Amino acid sequence: MKNNRKQVRVGGIYIGGGAPVTVQSMTNVDSHDFGAVYAQISALAAAGCDIVRLAVPDIEAADTVAALKKSDITVPLVADIHFDYKIALACAAAGVDKIRINPGNIGERYKVAEVVAACRDGGIPIRIGVNGGSLKREILNKYGAPTAEALAESAMEHVHILEELNFSDIVISIKSSDVRTMINANRILHGTCDYPLHIGVTEAGSAHMGTLKSAVGIGSLLCDGIGDTIRVSLTADPLLEVKEGRALLSALGLGGGAIDVVSCPTCGRTKIDLIGLSARFEEEILPSLRPSRRLKVALMGCAVNGPGEAREADIGIAGGVGEALLFKKGEIVGKYPEDRILEVLRDEINRM
């Protein structure tokens, strides 16, 4: 389904048109503090963030964008801009990789036209961002609330503004804090146009609830082949957004060379600290794994749930009493002490 979408280039990353689904996040430090922004973007990129957005509230913050583009930062940067078109012009002149605007709040038509001209000249795509708080009074009156239909209509209204200016290098983002509204709005939009879609649940909440809402909202759409780039928005460290975004793609088999981890819930047969081992694997081992292909890794508590039930896993462990079996495709290949099994598993995965 994604092959029918337009493709947009953001720096060295492609969105839509069959390109892999990308993970985004946003800085939350002061945009005027170059050192803090640089450090956070570097950390996000190291964690696997494909595209980083930063708020640019004024012209002074645009200087940070210019400095970042002159630095050794290579991850594509998106300038998030509201109200003042001159900030967008400054970011375009600085060579930012994408600009996020809502054409409806930029002001008069000539201001939007100037931003579009600058983006066209610089080969910079525009992300149209729409949410419940950005709807015009006329649309709200028509639908009575920020419904899915209202959000989709608003997005297409902004798209038409850019199209009338002969600009089609567009990514669309419709977000809502209501999961069902977000899902339905993106389904409407997917059937209405072929621009790539940035999907996510906005104001999703804490690390726990925000991740759950995002998994339902983003996951439902991705399962239907809808969505080209994602952000798991959390009231938490942006690094966690990247981690959960990557985990979500991995769970859906969209993570390229990612690891798909399966593990049993434990029971009375379990004689190994599988809960502790699973936590260590996720926190300490998983980030360091660099397999050449996508792998399914099983962490099982006993022989019943090991090589038998998890025989389809590429590699896995099955607990015993103070030790664990190492198996590949259901075949046992070794037995190791409990305190060594994760390191052995890591080394075997990295050789695969």
C-alpha cells in the first residue's frame, strides 16, 4: 500500500513511496541553548532516531538551526514553526531539512507563498500539522467538535493552499489525543490523498499510558499499511520515545534488522530468574545487538516452552536449574550457567 504514496526526501531520509517507516522525536531543551540542543540531538541520533524536530519560537532560535546545520549533526532536522513566517524563511535559509507549519496560522496568502518559494528553492519539504486545537471556527461549527472528519477536512484545506502555489513536497500529520479519532482521521486521509503520512497520538500522556495509546493508535494504522513516519509522543525523556518507537516497529516486523523478542510469562516450572534475565536482555544486551538480518529471539523459562514451543525462533534460551539451554530453530546447541547465558546469547546473535 505504501508503494502508492508519494515519496518525500528529508535530508538523507526518504518518507513514503515504499521507504522504511521512520521514527521521529522532538527536542525538549531550550532551543536557544545550542550546546543543550546539540547534545540532545546527538543522543537521539545515537539511539536510532531517524528525524529530529525542534521548536523554533523566534528568529533567535533560528540561529541555533543555522549552527546545527554547520555542525557535524547529520540526522535530518525539522523546524517546528507557528505564526511568524519570517522564522520559516530564516530556517529555510539555514538549510533545515523540513519545515513544519500550519498554513492557516502563518497569516496572509503572500506570507505562505514566500515560505513555499523558499522551500521550493531549497528542496525543503513542508509538513502540514493539524490537531484539534488548530481547527478553524467554521470547521468546528460544521462538525460540532474536532471529529475525525473535521481534522481530515482541515488537513486537506491546508494541502490545497500549497497545491495552489504549485507545491507538492508535502507530508501530512493529523494528530489527536483521542486514539479512535486519530485512527479514523488518518484512515480518511489515506483514502483521500497520496501524500506520506506522519502518524502519532498527540498529548498521549506518561511513559506508560502514552506508550499504550501510541501502540494502539500507531499500531492499528501500520497494520493496515497506513503511515510512513511515526512519533511516540510521551511526557518523558525523548530518548524513550525513540526506544518505544523502535520497539513498536520491531513488534510489527517493520524494523529492518531489528530483533523480535518473544518470552514466556513464567510459571511454577520456571527455575531460572527469567524475569531478571529478560529485563537485563532488554536494557543491557538488546541495544548492542547488530545482526545482519531480522531475528526472532526467544527467552523461555523451561524446556516445555523452550525448543518445543519456540522452535520457530532463530535463536533462544530455555531455563533449567541455575543454567540454560541455548537453541537454534528448535535444536539445542549448548548448555551454560545462568550467569553467562546472556553474554553467550549476545555473541551468538552478533555472529548471525
